[in-house]
Amino acid sequence: MKRFSLVYKIIFIYITLNLLVFVPINKYFYSNVHRYHSIFNDASRLFKYDTVPDVSMAGHFINRYIGQREPSIIMVGDSTVEDFYVPYDKSIAGLVDKSLFGPSLSPSVFNFGSSGTKSVYVLERIKKACEYNPDMIVWQMGAGSYPEVDWVFGSNNSSPVKARYDISLGGNLLGAYENILKLNDQNVPFIAAELRGNLAPVFRFLPYYQELWKGYQAGQKGIPLKYPNDRHLKVQLGDVKITEQFHHIPFDESNKNFDVIEDVAAYVSSKGIQLVIYIAPINQSILAQKYEAGYYDKLLSVVERYTSPYGVPILNLYDAVPDALFIDGGHLKEQGDSIVAEKLAAFLKKEME
């Protein structure tokens, strides 16, 4: 009986600490993190987006500038959109902004890129982008966006639950539990972090607390803030030795979950927002080694098929950049970013007319 009494006391103390200490602290930093010296003070990218509750914190770039100029564009994609190795004004988003709208302290093109973004969980980020009611969402994709997926519940050809791509980050405990039914080998880190953050609120803002502490230390020492991907700045100056072992991967539509494209197109269309897709460049010599001949042509054909009912314009840039301007298979040197930005800006300008 005493043992059960101890368990109840521990549960009571845990709940009390969460309600009276950790949850209020989390809410405070949710609203005031931009007041402190950290990477989240007017951050031009959604750093650590996939490991934090949501994108609504005041320190995020978009919350400071959205609506100050029209029209507004949100770019969604992987690390080639995030462009973690260059400042915002030299990233693809920044270059597109300058090309379309001219120099300004108030950007109109916002960067929702996040390294490693895959199609099977991109809907969650696009839904958050739609909450800002932009005029346009630009979705970048490539072969790497569509990996083979191992679902925990259900096969590739059957949905285990309604809207299996629609995971919930920054939601409540119920949403975190519902995520479990949508679990696959690609989204497990985010689903696990969301569940942990709901069950133990002290962990919910842990990435923010870690960066706040680093910011405090930098301020005390009078040194610049260190951003999460600073190490890649040096990569821009040279080439990276390619060490992967490639083989001619066949194009297999059956195991890539391409139907998520229609889910995204339908959702964005239902919000009255224009969706534009562009196929990102790939190093052509690596393409020839890694994928079967015609892989990207087949990819483009499938994307067009799923988006055609919604009138989504598609810009194909998979061979637009010379191999010499790649860091590796997909990441670009600054000159490569400039080529993509120029072509993308011209394409978007026509779509906005």
C-alpha cells in the first residue's frame, strides 16, 4: 500500500511541476524568445524547425515581416531551399525576393526549408505555411523527396488512418498519440519528439533553451552567435569528395507514395492559395550513376499527373546547373543558387501576372 502511495505522490508532484513550472516557462519563452540574444532573434530561417513545437514564435523571421509587403511567397523544401551555408540574402529565397521585389528591409519571400524534408511529412509544414495566408507557396522537390517508406501500420497501398501524411507537430497530446498511427521510418524522429514534448513538457522547448544558453554565453564573451550549420560555410569555397556508392536505381512508382502530391495540391487549393512546384537541380554525373536513365523525366511525368487537376504550374530545373557549380549531388555553390533563383523568379513573375 505504501508503494502505491509513493507512486501517487510522484505522479502528483510531476503534474504539479508541469502545471506550475514547466508549462508557464514554455509559454513565456514562446512569446518572448526574440527578446534574448540567440539565433531565434529575428532568425531568417526556421532553424531547428522539426525539433521544436511550431513556427509561431515571435522570433521567427516570417512573424516579423509577413504582410508588410505584397504579394507574399513561402518556399517549402529541403536543405537546398534552407540554404544553410549562405546568409539569407544570398540564399535562393533571398535572391528570388530581390529579383521580384527589389531591395528592401522587409522581405516578401520566406524560407520554410528544412534539411532532409521528405514528401511523406511535408504536408505538415505546408499546412503551417498556409496559416500565414500567403499569395503563393513554392514547393521544391527532387528524387530525394520520395524515398521508399516503411509504414508501421498499413502497406504502401493502403492508408492505415485517414490522412496518413498529415502528422501533427506543435499540437496537443491527442494529436501526438494520433501521429503514432501514421508512423513510418521517415517521420519517426519528429513523431517521437512531439510525443515526448507532450508527455514531459520540460523537454518541449529544450532546443530553444540550449540555444538561449549558447546565446547568453556568446553575449558574455562578446563573440558572434554560432548558427547550427556554420560548418557548411567553408564548404562553399571548395568541392566535396563524393564518397557514396551509387547504383542505377530504377524508377518504381509503386513504393514512393506519390499520392501525397495530390493531398498537398488539394489542401493548398482549398485555401485559395496558389501552389507552384519546381524540380530542383541535380549533379548530372551523379544522376547518371545513381539513377536509371530517364529517372527525372518519369518523376516529372508523375508529378504532372497528380497536380494537373489543380492547375499547378511546374518548373523543371533538374538539368539547369552545370556540374561544376555543385558542392555535391544536390547542394549548390553560390553561383548555382543564382542560376536557380534567376530562373525561378522569372517563372514566378509570369505566374503572378
